[in-house]
Amino acid sequence: MAAAQFLSCPPTAGRFPTYRRRFSTSTSSSSLTFRVPSRRNKTVTPRAVLSETPSPPPAPTSADAGCFTRSPDGYLCCEGFLVQDVMDAVERRPFYLYSKAQITRNFESYREALEGLRSIVGYAVKANNNLKILEHLRELGCGAVLVSGNEVRLALRAGFDPARCVFNGNGKLVEDLVLAAKEGVFVNIDSEFDLENIVIAARVAGKVVQVLLRINPDVDPQVHPYVATGNKNSKFGIRNEKLQWFLDVIKLHPKELKLVGVHCHLGSTITKVDIFEDAAVLMVNYIDEIQSQGFEVEYLNIGGGLGIDYYHSGAILPTPMDLINTVRELVHSRSLNLIIEPGRSLIANTCCFVNRVIGVKTNGTKNFVVIDGSMAELIRPSLYGAYQHIELVSPPSDAEISTFDVVGPVCESADFLGKDRELPTPVKGAGLVVHDAGAYCMSMASTYNLKMRPPEYWVDDGSLVKIRHGETFDDFMKFFDGL
């Protein structure tokens, strides 16, 4: 999704001042203080929102600069903040750390790519459902792509314009469709029974629902099968050979349905944009066929799916501009409104998952770094075998470099964040981060082994701000109150 230019780049000499990690704390988290990397060496007081504004070094100004860099003396920083100092200042548990500015830069890459087109950038809320992040994206001009009734409710709570929201899903419930219909959200038709349920919801709501047909183009995205969604055997969408049946049924319900567009979604972590062009050509042919039957089709939704460089290998990946350029002329040729549904490329590279090392051990031929984070907080490696770059927070020491599996304390052999990683042997308590953790990480977190979901913070214009409270054991027990 995000392209190579979104990736963290090596630090530039002079970008950061030389400094050491020194801070002071009190026993109260509300009065916690720590030093940030600042030419003025100011003190910051983190709380729900930090009111004192330090003067960190200038942040990167473009998406290619990245938000996580190394200081000249080797410490990992987020927009100029020492990650180690953040670790020492916040509550002692794993946490997610974001750059608000990087979210903005990623969105601006899409805005620039779409210049000259009528369009909706529909952020895929499933990627990360933090309310503060949603509010920020809405302020930037995003719409929202939703896959459950609660995501519809959350988008409305975050202030998204319903006319810039799309409700997707292969198993939408009637009560959730009623909410979408009442609010004026676009709804994708995914199956015969989904069409029936949308008609029922429209009658209950007393509204005409603007619908799109999700058609499977049967284009191979060449990605992990778990994230491929547009082939003929997918659980999503309708078979293209059944298109006429759906059109005939829609014609029977002019008081409930207005067909305004077509939609496809190929998959996720896509690294070749030519497949978007292949799919768009097919979709435009379907639009021509649909319009020939009297429907006024205004929207082409090509979904999302751009991949990012999880390996931090410097790979040259497609950019939002590359993606949009593959379909630009097709969209212009039919005077269509283009809808895109980025998630990963907007949010993944804006965040690290920050952990502490509990200890190091060896069993047989395997070396393990055991950290306090786990598959409960970040399940992608365990679920998909996904790779996310891992490194230590402090600069490389004289410690021996060995090959480790980075694992958590959850009682599962599948509990790992990374396998066969070359790292300097860390000391107990050392900081360790999992990069590119903004998408499909916190939103997929669980309370397995009663590990409570962690807090989230972001760096916002020189301040460290808490944007989600960590869950507690007391929160868990409240589910049983009065039973």
C-alpha cells in the first residue's frame, strides 16, 4: 500500500542533536517527566494530552522521509522523540507508538495522486479503528470503508460524512443495514441473500439505498491466500456471470435500491499495480453493459491493497501515484467518480509496537529473545506467517550478534513476533520494536492468556499524546458485574 518512499530512511547527519537518555520520574503517571531530544532540552509532562510543547528537531516533511529514524549516536527516534525515553515515561507494558505527521504525509500522497479526479479516499477502518486516528483522517478529508455495524457506528461517532462511507461485507446483518440505510451510507451488494436483506432494510428505514455491485473480476493478486479477495473462489462478491440476474432484481425494486456503481477488491499487500489496471478494464466493461440497460452508474470502486516494504529492504514498490495512474484514463473516459479503499498504505508505517526484553534463552539449536509483547497484541506473524522488521531501541552494542526467534510469554508455540532474526544479544529490560505495526495489529489484538490490550500513543506536533488507554484486569471483570 504505502510505497518505498514512505519507508524510514537512514538518519541524515545533523538532523538530530547529540544527546543522552536522561530523565526524571515521579510515582504519579500524571506528573511523569522525561527529556526529549531537543536542542533546548525541554521537559515534557505526558498525560492524556501533553500540554508542554518541546522543540524536537525538524520532522521529515515528505512521505519518503519516514518517521522512525536513528539519532547520530544510534538511538531509535519517532519524529525526534527518543523511543527509550518514551518507554521510561509511560506505563510499564508494551504499547503502540504512532506518528500523527506520518499519517498526514501518507494521506497527502493519495490526495496528490487523485488531483484532477472526482474521488473518495475511503479509509479501511478495519486496518486500525482508533477513534483519534479516525477523527484525524476525517479532518484530512477521508471517507470510511466499513465492514460491520459497529464500524458504521464508530465512523458516525468520528464525524465521517455518511455520503463518503461505504458498507462492505459478505454477511451484513439486517439491523446494521437498516442503520446504514437511515444514515445514507453506500452499500455494496455481495450476494443474493445480501441483496434481499438490503431490500428489507430499505423498507424498514423508508429510504432508497444507493448500492454498488461487488463483482469478482477473477484477477490473481499474487498474495497470501488469506488476503486474496477477488478471485472466482472467494467468499466475497458475486460471480460475473450472474451479473444480469442481479440487474434484473434491482430493476424490480426502484423504491428500495438505486444502483450507482460497481466495486471490486483484489486483495491486500499487492506489489504490482498492473493488476489494478486489468481489473479496472473489466469493471469498466461491466459499467458499459450496466449503463446500456438504463442504469446511471457514477462510481467505480477499485478497492485498496497496496503493499509496503515490511522487510525494510529498500524495495521499490508502487506508490499511490503509480496506482492511480493505471486507472486514470479509464476513469476520465467514462466521467466516473473513483473510490479507493486504502488501509495498510495509510497507517501501517506510521507505528511501532514497543516492547521490553524479559530475557534471553537457548534450547537446543534455537536462541530466543522473550519479550513482554506477544501474539495477543500483534498476531500477524502467527496468523499469516507475516514478516515485520524488528530492531532494538538502543544503538548496537559490543554484544555478540546471534540469530534469535523473538517470542512472547503467551502459552502457545505459535506465539512469535519474528523468527531467525539477527540481533545483538539484548540485556534484560532492553527496548525492542516491531515496525510497521499501524495496520492489522492493534485492531486484531485479543485478551488471550488475559493479556490486556495495550495503550496507544502518538507524537503530535512536538508532544507525546495518549490516544487510547490500556485495558486493565478491572475492565475485564466488569463484563461479569451483576451476573
